[in-house]
Amino acid sequence: MIEISHHGATTGVTGSCHELTLGSGSNSSGILIDCGLFQGQEEGRGANASDLSIDFPLSHIRALVVTHVHIDHVGRIPYLLAAGFEGPILCSEPSAIMLPEILEDALKIGFTRNRELIERVLDVIRARIVPVRYGCWHPMFDQDDQSLAIRLQPAGHILGSAYVECDAREGDSEERIVFSGDLGAPHAPLLPPPESPDRADRLVIESTYGDKDHEDRATRRFRLKAILERALADGGTVLIPAFSIGRTQELLYEIESLIHEFGGQSAAPGMAWQDLEIVVDSPLAAEFTRIYRDLKPFWDAEATELVKEGRHPLSFEQLTVIDSHEDHLNAVEYLTKSHRPCVVLAGSGMCAGGRVVNYLKAMLGDSRNDVLFVGYQAAGTPGRDILLYGPRGGWVALDGEKYDIRARVHQVGGYSAHAGQSDLVRFVTGIPGAPREIRIVHGDPDAKMALKKCLSSHGDYNINIPT
């Protein structure tokens, strides 16, 4: 018996955690695919320090396979260790470098500020990590009537992201089961797009944007330019709540291209694009931008060619990185009082914490300022509330206090690191031979239903939505 079960990402887009089990009872062996935090309105299902228990058996779990290092896919790993998990943590080579970094930040925010304890946990995690090369089969176990091997393939979502192919054998039954993780959009900068697997008997696929498509790259790039120029016209700050991994680096890449192409032209009254300051105020985002630069062999052909031409898409002249908390507070105060046009990328992406909150508190009440969302905002997060109520002149609660939203609010959906509906359908229909079962996870209910309907129009698929 080969079974798939789910321990997250069935009621929304966070908390990804899936289990593949061979056999039953005392004869069972299994692996986990991801073990992520819940966020937003999914809190309460294991989302905070008081209820982040691992509420499923672990004695038969041989290994954890990580698709990528976003917190909604890896944030529960410390709690998994605390619950008794002793197996290896398999991931791609770039993810092996980034995973301890993202978990260090998660530990400081949600677990403990005790430096010694954090280092002990990180030492355990580093010792457990097994880097796996893309495209190479890695045996998990092979015993009597059970065997399992996994292969990671590039998913194009963020650096190091992968979908997981599992070749499972239980007695006379053999299957290839594929877990998509989060898939990237084909037109995303920096990373090559995902390619469909050559076989999938069963497929577990994400559906974050199962109900919509993104703007094409040319459209979103010029819309980004137009929004920035319009927002900067009155001397305010453009605040971009940025996810530390993936979105920040893609935005920097795109902004560098705008500066390169339109350098002498006006970005704001009296200021050319080549003089516009771009601020990254997030130590974690800055660290991952450095890691991205160090991992150029994993970039796509376009980005590699820019480097050969002598350009530096992630470390250009107009870029300022703010590290210390004191410098952060000074920047918030200066930009709030001045009328100097500036673009600030600050974490976190859904405004649920991090340095962006201080900017929002100081700037949301001033109509000169603009907030630009470039990523998914989960229900129940401040980001979703700003996006929903900002255009209506509403308010948002930040750290328990209400703040009026007079700043203008924009959204450029094309910069999502997630595949759109057409991309997801293309991934499925590109598999030679239809999977005999497709499970749709990691999406809001409407997005999952829309993807199911769209896939059904492309073939006679057996589609289930786990609850």
C-alpha cells in the first residue's frame, strides 16, 4: 500500500507538509515533503509558538525532503526535531546553503532569542542536511518488499526550488509520485522555467494562482516603471513589502534593467532614473541577495549573459543596503520627513512583522507615499487588509493599533514567484500519459476549484481536493 497524506496546505496556501508512506502498521516507512509554518487566518492550526506541535506520528518517517526554503515550507522544522524526528533533511544544493539562514531567522522570531540554543538547533540542522543534485536519483531505502528513491528537478520558483519525483515500490506495486512544491512562472527573471516530469502516476500540485494568470513580463515591467514614476512624482516613498527570498532579488534585477535602459530619463521631478536610490532594508533579504550572487551557476541564460556584459543586476550602484536597527530607524525618520523620492524594499512580504511594519506605521497616513504589493497576500495578514481596505480609505491593525491608510496602494501581480493558471495547466498537460490521480493543494478554495475546472476541460483527469 502506497499512501499520500497531508499535514498542511489543504485549507489555504501555507503550512505545506505532505507524507508519502509505504506499507502499514509496524511495517510502514515514509518520508515528509516539506514542513512549513501556517500564516494569516490559518493560524491556530499550528501557527504560533503556543500550538506549533507536530500532531502526527513520526516513528516511521525516514527523511524530510525540502522543496524550497520559504518559511511556509520549512518553518516547522525546529518543532519537527523537537518532536523526535532523527532523519536526514534532503534538499537541492542551493537550498542546503540557504536553509540554516532562513531557520535562524525563524528561530529568533518564533522560538527563542537565546543565542546558544539557536546555535545548538542550527548545528543539528546543518548536520542533518543532505544536498542532492538536480536530476539525480537518490535512494531513500530498499528493503525486502519496499523501496523508495527521489529525484529533484528545478521548479523555477526561487533559487534552489525543486519539485520531487518519488519512485516507490511496495510488493508488486510500483508508482512514480510527484510533489510539485511551488512552481515558478516561465517568464521569471534569474531562473530557468520548470519542465514537466516525464512521468507521474500521481501528482500533488500547488494552486496558489489556480484561478488567474499573471501579466507577461514585458507588460509587468513597464507597469512597474509607470507605477514607480507616478508614485515618485509627489516626492514620497514607494514602499514595497518584500519577501526575502526570490521576490526581492527578482525586483532588484528588474529595477536594474529599468535604470540601465532609462538612466537619463526622468523617474521623478528633478531626478533621473540613474540617480534614484533603491533601499533594501532587510538583513535577511540582503543576505539572500548575497547568496544569489554567489550562486550564479544556477542562474538562467539571460542573467548569465548580463554578467558577461559587465552588468551587476543584484549589486548595482544605486542600491543601498541597511543592516543595523539604528540605521533602519534613522531611515524611517528621514524618509518620513523628507520629500526625497526613494524606493524601499523591506521585509516582510505580507506585512506581518519585520522592518516594513515601522515604515507602514510612519507612512501609511501620508498620501504622498505609496505601497506596492508584488506578491501573494494571505487572508488575515495586514498585507491583505491594506490591499483590500487601502483603496477605500480604510485602516489596518499593526501591533494592535489602528492606522489610517491614506497612502496609495498598488499591485503588480506579474511579479509573483508562483506559476499562474495557464502555467500550472501546461505543467500537467506536458506530462506524457495522464496521471491517474491529481491532488490540488496549497491554494485558497476558489483557486483550487478554478484549477480543477480548468484542468477538467483539458482532459479526463481524476482530480481530488484534500481537506
